[in-house]
Amino acid sequence: MKTVLITGAAGFLGSHLCDRFIDENFRVIGMDNLITGDLQNILHLLEHPRFTFYNHDVTQYISMDEDIDYILHFASPASPIDYLKIPIQTLKVGAMGTHNLLGLAKAKKARILIASTSEIYGDPLEHPQHESYHGNVSSIGPRGVYDEAKRYMEAITMAYHRFHGIETRIVRIFNTFGPRMRLNDGRVIPAFIGQALRDEPLTLFGDGSQTRSFCYIEDQVEGIYRLLMSDYHLPVNIGNPEEITINQLANEISDVIGKPLEIITHKLPEGDPVKRKPDISKAKEILDWEPQISREEGLQKTYAYFKNLPKEKLWNTEHRNFERYYK
Ligand code: NAD
Ligand code: UDP
């Protein structure tokens, strides 16, 4: 039986990955310090005979007796407000955390996949974004703490691959959504659905003409799984190439919920990319992967999940004062 270590296991993507690897008959070790995650996401796995959880900060030395075959490094704040709130931890988990996990991969002779992001393209000047594009990132802008941590993460991963010969995989994840996101983590889909459920107006940043391309979680997990099992070590974009404006998204959420929603506008946060859409030709060619789930279906499933959350989660409006972080 193969063993996989998944960091960020109590988070949105990490918890779905834990489920997938349990389903694939792996022994799964989940690791998380719960800084932006929620143990609730993996509560159903805690008693599973093939699952172990360690509450550990991956920026600290990681000691493991077990043999490990695969590592998936998904620990990192991922919502813009989260990483503006905890900028130093964000830099540390991308830099020191990744270094620790690469060291562990080397010691265990494990294959490691790291979670990179479309943010490494910054506010892109090339559209859609192909893996060959080097990006347009401000190292000193507010998003620099995340973008540069992820760029460093890619650089050190390639260095371990080239210098130590370890097996590495790099996934560049584009906006992904679905059940188990934190309802109030500030990312646009949970933010809008939470506001709709509380009968509050939707907070539209800027004029809403900025674009994103939203991928449903099941498609994302499938892409990541295929990349890990492939023999390809260079970065691969995984995301849904269907691009929409945030205005359109607000309308679609109103359709899903079945009532018109009021909108109030706020200043566009500094560094908020104007457009984003993955070129997924590489994923299609190398992994025979493309998204299968429509945005409408994904939004329906996500809404069904958020609607049934306990009231205290709905009313925990942790990022309501987002203007403190978005200058
Ligand atoms: P999330 O906040 O739900 O999950 C991240 C998890 O990492 C949390 O459970 C958090 O507690 C944990 N964590 C953070 N710092 C840690 C540390 N030092 N030690 C141990 N655990 C730590 O976010 P997510 O959306 O699931 O994102 C997971 C990964 O995917 C991140 O690396 C993120 O950069 C990447 N990613 C996500 C998206 C997306 O759209 N969801 C897009 C691009 C990249
Ligand atoms: N956004 C918005 N209202 C919100 C939250 C986000 O209009 O309450 C916008 C944000 O300005 C960005 C897009 O939605 O243009 C996606 O934001 P998110 O935080 O989900 O992720 P990003 O892609 O910016 O990392």
C-alpha cells in the first residue's frame, strides 16, 4: 500500500485530496496547523484506519518515521484577505514550508507535487495564460507576499529536481470553488453566496468587468491526481478556461439562488488582476484532462452546501471589514 502525505489537509483543496487518495486505497497522512483550515472538513476521516492527522506547522522541522511515497504540499493561505491578514506566515509556508517538504521528499525518496497558482502570472499581459508566460508580478505590491512565495516555491522545487534529482510536479491552480471553502474567507463565490444567504447586498469590487475562470473542485482534484501520476515535471495549468466577468458571476449566483440580489460597489483592491484565464492545452495533451462540470452545476452544488451550514458559520462574518486589508 502506498502512503501519501498531504499538507493543508484541513483546508478546502487538501481535504478533497485526502478523500480522493483514501478512495484510491492509499494510506493518507494529513498535516495542517489549522490557521485557515477547519478540522470539520476531515472529521469524517479521523477514525478511518488508513488516515492519520498531524497538527503541525510545516514551517517547523518535519520529523516522520513512516515511509512516504508521495507528498502533496497544499498548505498555504489562499484567499487574498487571508494572506493580507497573515502575510509573514504566507511567505514562510511558501518558502520555509516548501524547503522542509522538499527535504523530506529527498530523505524519503518520495515524489512531491506542489500547489502553485495562476497568481504567479500576476496581472497578466498575455491572455489566456500559457505555462510559457513568465508573468507580471509586483514583488512589493500587497499580493507580493503570496505571488512571490509561490514563485520561490516553483524555483526551489526546480532546484531540488535539477540538483538532487528528486521527482517533482508543479500544478498551477486557477480559481477553484466548491463545498468546504470557508463561507467567509473573502473569496468571491463564498462571499457572494454568504451575503445572499444573510440578505445582504453583494460587495462588487470595481466595476465588475474584471474576469476570472472558475473550476469546480472535482475537476481540479482529477487534474491534480493525473499530474501526480504522470511523468511530467514542468508546471501545468489546471483550471476551467470558461472566462466570465465578476458582474456575470453576480447574475449567475442570483439565478442559482432564485431571487434578484442587490449590489453595492467598492474600490477595486490594489493589484487585483484585470483578467485571468488558463490555457489548458498542455493539460489536455499530457494528462488528457479537461473540466467536465459546468459552472452552473458547480454553483448549484456549492450553494446547497453553504445553505446547510450551521447558523454560526453563516453569521461568522470574519472578513466583513475587508477594507482594512484592501487598501
Ligand atoms: P485553504 O485556506 O482552505 O487551505 C489551506 C490549508 O493550509 C489550511 O487548512 C491551513 O490551515 C493550512 N496551512 C496554512 N499554513 C500552514 C502551515 N504553515 N502549516 C500547516 N498547515 C498550514 O486554501 P485552499 O483553497 O484549499 O488552497 C490550498 C492550496 O492550493 C494553497 O497552497 C493555495 O495556494 C493553492 N491554490 C488554491 C487555489 C483555489 O482557488 N482554491 C488557487 C490557486 C492555488
Ligand atoms: N471580488 C468582489 N467582491 C468580493 C470578493 C471578490 O468583487 O466580495 C472580486 C475580486 O476583486 C476579484 C474577483 O472577485 O476581481 C475574484 O476574487 P477572489 O478573492 O475570489 O480571488 P482572486 O482571483 O482575486 O485571487
